Amino acid sequence: MGWGPVIDDIKRTLGTHYIAEMTNFNQKTIAVSFFLFFACIAPAITFGAIYEKATNGWIGAVEMILATAWVGIFYALLGGQPMMINGGTGPVLAFTEIIYKMSKSLDIPFLPFNAWIGIWVAAYMIIAAFTGMNRVIGFATRFTDEIFSFLIAMIFIINALGNPFSPTGLYYYFVPDHKSHEYHADNPDYSYLAAGLLSVIVCLGTVWFSFSLRKTKFSPFFYSQLGRNVVSDFAVVISIVLMTVVANVIFKSVPTETLNVPDKFSPTFSCCTASCTTAWPDYCPELSAPYRQRPWIVDLFDLNGKGWVPLMAAGPALLAFILVFLDDGITWHLINAPNHKLTHGDAYNYDTIIVGIAVAVNSMLGLPWLVAATVRSLNHIHAMAEKSPSGKILNVQETRLTQLFIHLLCAVTIFALDLLKLIPVPVLYGVFLFMGLVSLGTNTFWVRMTMFFMQPSKFPPEPFTECMSAKRIHLFTAIQLALFALLYTVKAIKTIAIAFPIVIAACIPFRMYILPKIFTAKELVMLDGEDEAIKKWLQNEEDEMLKAEEIEDLEDQNDDKGDEEEDEEEDDEAEEERDTVAPLPLPKTFSKDFDKAPSKQKPRQRRRSTSAPQGYLFAEPPQVVIRKQAQPREFEDLDRSDLFADETASGSTDDAPIRNRRGRPRRVKQVSCPTHYLIHEAKKQVDTNYFFG
């Protein structure tokens, strides 16, 4: 164990950045605070309602809102990454449900059992921070990040549209026995189909207005850039207000589902007796009112006489630690991605301690565990970012004020729960859907999934589409899709959901040891590398290509010099040949007899020098081959198939390319000698009138 990594993170967190992050107050800070308030309070209430069902009322909406408020304020003041937002997540909710079922099977009170597991998780987190275990997160690449981010985004989208494993989403408004229709069973004018249709309208209307108003920053409308900025920053808040007015004012005769929040601030669990082991009214319907609410502080030693529980809790706590550790680590890794252009830096070890302390406190208060909320954190970054018209992040205003204001509003909401009932649940489903779609738009995994249905020539201009074949890209995407399906299936099946953290952890060694056997190093860099790594790889390739071209140009220059020397030698030989005269033609009879003579009796033919004009007149000129390509042309203009063809294949050398000693084609020189041809023609005339026999 060592203090070094933690001390470095503390210095980075509470250093020069801290004051700037606590004082950069402006219009964007206000707008994003209100937007993310709804984005945080809606899942807090929704998760709280699901927690209440999963734990039989021991944890509910009030506990979830309280945990969201105090952990958010605590982290805003002392956390290591100001852009990270803590909240409830589906994986942690699933694990809490598993803990409740284990407590029922072991006949142990749920809250004490959950508290001991939470204390062990906090201890593991602190040990991990001091031992530098966050180095493991450094092995996580975009391969793992994209799968996990896609999982969280799909949870938001599926919960908004219709979850096949729980009755939440727009789909269930068209089911007659949905719980939202039970409150209007006595109203003869109530139509669940009309309520379902209105729910779809306000949900999709929230999404459409949110996307449309966000684009006004780069539109020509409104009176000034300031007005466009205001509308763009408050896009989600304006959409929520508009759709709430549509549901409650324009279509007030069609009731929609509202948030199920308690009437007062108190623990959700109502006790039948002073021991508070049974819930009212399920186990004591004869009582008109509960005996009391359960206490806020959990009795750690109320274990039903089972003193071995504190030690036994270390086992399931190890799996819970893996889940919390990876949930936080992968989210931090996504937040600190280079394309987000954050300047604060990471604080993995310090943040691990902060989250561990929050888990321990929540466990002893009977509150749910909160971890890094991936979708909300990414939406926080994109909301605080300045972007180009193409959507690329230029810079991000890194501030702690938005997180502080968001969770202060959540704390105020605890004392004004009736106001939340004015917001229809379908409008909050629209916020969920909007956040999930925004998160998908920044996920390369989703982009590659859409490429399954694209024409290869129409692929988006990305480095991997320009350097790889479509088949290899689809193979990588299919592997990610298979792991995502496995991850979601394990999470959804309650009997094996406890192994969910192990599947997430297995993605890291799968990427390290299996994928390199399937893909080349270049393919993995193009598909799984960060932007800087891709640029560096492409730059190295370009440098190597330039170097190879320089070497080839140098070789060509040397070859050209060799060709010039050969041309000079041939010219010299031609000059010498012009000074020699071929023998006069013999008579035909003498020529035949001479050819029949033995070879040893053949006289030696001698060439005599022509020094007189009349001798030169009767000399036979050297044979001149006039080729079709009389005009000189460069080597590159020649057909490569002709350059390397066999010159004797056609039986004629007239069209064969001229080669030098190295076997390379050289330029063909045009022979122009009018005097030479004139004398040759004169000799032909003499031969035709030859009278010497």
C-alpha cells in the first residue's frame, strides 16, 4: 500500500483547477443545471420506484432522492472529476435485488446484510486505491468502453420505449392492465388507448423539440446569437415545459401517468411493530396506520442471531466491488477520452476512495449505492461543450457549479414532492430517450452497426473505412455485438445476474489476448485506437511511403544514367560503322558455288575503308530498322505488358521493346539521315542495270 498515487490525485484535484471550477458561473451553467436536474431527478424517482418493488419497500423513492442529493453535493465539493455525475444504475439495482433474495433465503434482515456488504465494498475500494489497482482500467480500450457505454444507452432507450423484463416504457400504456390505468378504473370516460396515444405524443414531442432547439445555435433564426445560445442551452428544459403544458392543459381530459412520490419526507418502509421486521399494510392489514417508519440508521448487529454474517458478507461483496469498480472506472475512462478535450486530468485513485466512502455511508443509512452514471455524465460533458457545426467538440467548460446546483435542486425537491407530480411520466421517458440517443450518436460501435445496412462505397469517411475491407470491419462489430448480447442477457436473467460484473471484467482480457489473434496490429489501431494513436500510425505509414519513393526515384536516376552511357556507346559504334563499306554483291552463279564450297576454303571477307567519294557511293549502308514508335516517349508511357513480354514470342522483333543491358526498356531514337538513304536508293538503281555478268 502506498500514499503516492492518492496524494498525486488530491494535488491535481484541489490545485489550481479547483478555484476556476468553482467560480466559472454563466448562462450555460444555469441552463445545464436545470436540464440535468430533470435528467437526474427522473431516474432517481424511477429507480426508487423499482427499488421499492425489488426490496419490498426497504428502499424507495425518498431514499433514492436523498442519496442522489447528498452524494452529488459531496462529490461536487471534493470529487476528483467535476464532469462526473453519480446516480443509480441498472447493474447496481440488479445486484441489490440479488442481495435481497439472498437475505430472504438465509433468513437475515435485508438492511443489515446489505450494510455489511457495503462496508466490505468500501474497504475493497480503499485497498484498490492505495495499491494502484486502477492500472487495470488502463488496459481497457475503446472496445470495452463502447460495449459498456452502448449497454447503458440501450438501458435508457429500452426503459423509455418498453422494457421486456419490467413493466416500464411507452409500450405498456397500451396494455389494459397496466398499473397506470388502475387509478382511473372508476372513470367511465377513461380510455387507456387515448392515454397511451397521448403518452407517445408527449414523449416523442419532448425528443423532437430537444433535438430541434439544440440546433438553433447554428441557425439563422432569432434576433441575435445571444438569443440562439439561450434557446440552445435551455432546449431540454423548454421541451419539458411545452409537453407538460400539452398534457395538462390542452389535453387535460385525457389523464396520463404521474410520478409516484411520497407525500412527506420519511423512510419508505412502514413498520407493523416496534421491532420493525414486518411491513405495513401487507403483514398487518388490521392496522389503520403503521406503527412507525423504519429508523434512518441501520442496526448492523440485528442479524437474527447469525453472528457469522459480517464475515460471510465479504464473499458477495467481492462481486459487488468488481461491479462498482468497473462501473466507475469505465465511466471515468470514457469521460477522460481525448476527444472530449478535458484539461482537469484524471483522479482514479482519489475518486475510488470518495465513491467507497459514499457507499459505506449509504449502506449504514439504508440508502442505495450510487456509482458513476455513464449516460448522465456524457450528457453533462456534451451540454457544457462548445461544438462545431459538424458536432465535433472544440472545448468544454469544466465546472463544479453545475453538479452542485443540480443536487441542491434535488435536495430542495425532497421538501416539494407535490410539484413533481405535475410532470407526466411520458415526458420523463422522452428525456430518457433523448439522453440515450445523444449517447449513441457519440459511440463508434453504433456507427459501425449501422454500416451493416450501408453500401460499402457509401461508408462514412473514417480511417478504418479507408484502410480496411468491409468484411473485416463487420467481423469486429459482430464480436462486440455478441459480447453486448451476452452482457445484456446475463444482466436480465435474475438467476445468473450476480455474474454480470464478471462478464464486464472479461471484456478486457478478451481484447488483450483474443483479438490480436484475429486482427492485425494495424486493424486494431484503426478500429480500437484513440485518435492520436491513429494519426501517429498513419503518419508513420506516410513517412515510410515517402522514403520508399525517394529510394525508387534514386534507383531510377541511376538507371537513366546507365541508359545514357549505353546510348553513347551505341552512338560511337554507329559512327564507326559508317566508316566501313560492305562488299560488292557477287554474281548469282558465283555466289551459289561459293556457298557450296567447304567452310575452310571460303575466303576471308574483309571490309575496306572508304576514303573516296566514289567508294562511299557504292557502299551498302548498314541495316536500319524503322520502328513504328518513331517519336521518343518516356518509360512511364509504355504498356507494362509490352515491357516484359517475350520479344521472340511473335516471331518478329519489329514491335518488341528495345532493352538495355539491365533488361529495362530504353527510349527509341529516330534515325534521320537523308544522304544515307539517297545513296542507298542510287545503289538499287545500279544493281538493276548491272552488266558485268
